[in-house]
Amino acid sequence: MSDSEYSYVYEKRREEITYVTYKDGKKKKYEHFNFSKFGNLKNIVKIRHEDTYYDGYDYRPLNDNIGKCINLEVLIIGRYAYGTTINSLPESLGNCTKLKNITINFCDGNKLKNLPKSLGKLVNLECLSIGHNGLKVIPESIGNLVNLKELDISWNKLKSLPESLGNLINLEKLNLNCFNNNLTTLPESLGKLVNLKELNCSGNNLTTLTEFLGKLVNLEVLDCSENNLTTLPESFGNLVNLQKLVLYSNKLSSFPESILKLVNLKELDIRCNDLRSLPENIESLANLETLSISIKNKFISLPESIGKLVNLKKLVCGENNLTSLPESLGNLINLEELDCDRNNLTTLPESIINLRRLNEINIYGNPMNELPINIRRFIHRIKNKQSAKYQVYNDPQNVHNSDVNNSVKSSITEILKEKVLENFLEEV
């Protein structure tokens, strides 16, 4: 069979399957989504439909008959589909007042452009996941869904959000990312979502976060990456339960002081900004486990106080202008991963040999001189433990660059030749 013939067969292939669960617990599998084959629609409690169409077939599985499924609790459509076309949801969906979960997303072919006004009648809904569609507007009636715990409206074409979102007082997860949305502000009413634990507003066009954010005192995860933020509000420091903060790829030129009040923070990602230094009192973040400050920042040095972050497990500071690392680095006794690639480091601090839990080190792209013997041995000890857990990245650039002598690579090669190394490794 020629390539063209094979391609034709592939494009015409269609796959479809529907799983239906009934009140008596019975489950049935159907080859097509057809209400006439499902029996008594009042007995249906769950519908999960998956389909794949490779020929652009215009297929709309939902119609007004969905309103007859008055005991329906879960509706999942085309989660893994690549061709399903769902432009709208029928108004009769509002009759399904027992619905707890509606998921219509991750479908490359879905172009859901609007939501029915009757959506506000689904007061028992707990999860509404309608990402990866073509929604431009969220109706005000969404504010009636007071039992909603999870709302995913990511990857749509939203430019604004209704103030009624503030009525969703039981909401715990709100996903507003990503690049198809173009939000420039968030409604002040979001400050009423006091039970919110996760907020993702990445990949929009936000320039500021207003003071309302400080009212979300139960927030644990906040992702504001890939926006245009230049500052953070002072009230940001009220988020004392925040454990993960992602500010990757914004326009921060100075480290926001309000971050230092986040005493329970475990993960901080401020890569790809315009930062030049960390505050001396960085040790205020005593519970920090991951600190990422690499790429496009302009750090020349790190403060000695970084050595007081004794719970730190991962430090990523690559692609800056670092000329040295502080001796206090050796106090990070729980550090497991150190990534300082593509800086201007010529050596490593002697104290690095104290990092007995270190199992990954990346020093690629630094103009390293010949390292002291104890540091070379320490690095080789990591390298020698070849396993998924222990690995070392050496510098292949230095190996092939005639202008750079005494590279880390050659240093390790040299130590391998020393007979004393065998006895040393046995000792450690």
C-alpha cells in the first residue's frame, strides 16, 4: 500500500464509544452516542463518551434528549477526542439538576462557543471542566452554582470574567490559564472565594494583581506565570497558607518583599524575570524546599543568608551571571539537586562537600578552572553512583573548547586515573 493510500485510510477512520451507567449499577457500552438506544433515560446516572474522527466529521452527540436524563450525575464528552464538534449545549441540560460533574474539554476539535442560560439551574454541580474550547463569555448565571468546587475554563478565548464568580464560595480550584485566554484583570469579587486552594491564571495578559488577592487566605497554590506583572500587592503577604508560588516569565525587576511573609511556602519559581538580587532576609522562607531563579534574570551573587534555608532540596540558579557561590551553601544539608549551569563560575565553594544528600549537580557551561582535589572527589562520588537517583551533568563544551583548560571534565578524568581514588571511594 502506498503512502497516499495509507494516509487516506487513516483520515477516514472513525472511532466512537459511549459508556452508560444506570441507577441499578449496571454499565453498558455502546458503539455510538444514540439516546434511542440507551433505554429509559430517567435511569441513567452517568454518561462518558469518547470519540475520534479523523475526517473532520461534523458530529454533535448532545441534543434536547439530554434533558430527559433527570437523574444524571456525571456527563463526560469527548475527553480524548480529536475531531468532535460541539458548538453549544442544549438549554434542556438545565433539567438535569442532579448533575455533579460536567467535563467537555481536552478535545482538539471542540469549539464550544457559548454556555446555556439554564446552566445556572445546576445547583448541585461540583465540577465544571470546559477548557480547550472557544468560549468568549461566561454567563452571569454561573454564580448560581454555589456548590461548585472545581472550575476549569482554561484555553478558551476569554477577555473578561463575570463578577458573579464571587458567589462560588465553595470553590477550591479555579483554572483560568492559558494562551488563548487574554485576561487583563481579574474581578474584585474573587476576593470572596475564601475556600479557594488553587488558582491558576497563567498565560494571560495581567499587569497587576489587586489587593483582593490577600483575602484568599486558604490559597495553597498560585500560578501567575507568563503574564506581565511588574509588582505584587502588599496584601500578598496575607497568604500564609501558600505552599507553591509560580511567577515564571513576568516583568519583575525587584524581589517583592511581600513574598517574605509567606512562611509556609515550599516552592518558589521566579525564573525568567529581570531580577538582580535576592533579599538578605531570604531565610524568612524557612520552609522553602525548591527555589528556581534561573533564565533571563541577572544575578551576580547569592546572599550568604541562603545557607539558612536548611529545608531546601532543590536550587536552580542557572543562566545568570553568577561568578561565585557562597560558602554558606554547604549548610544546605538537605539539598538534593543543584543546577548552576551557564553562569561565570570558575570554581565551587569548599563547603559543597558537606552536601551529603546531593545526588544531582549541573555545572554545564561554566568556565571552570581545575577544582581542588576534595571537590573533584566529591563530584566523582556522585558520578560514580550511576542510578536513576544519582547523576551528574559535566560540561561537554569545555571538553571541545581549546580555549578552556583544566575543565571539570578533565579534572574528573584525571582523578579517575589516581590509584588513591579507589581507596577513597571505599572510605566514603
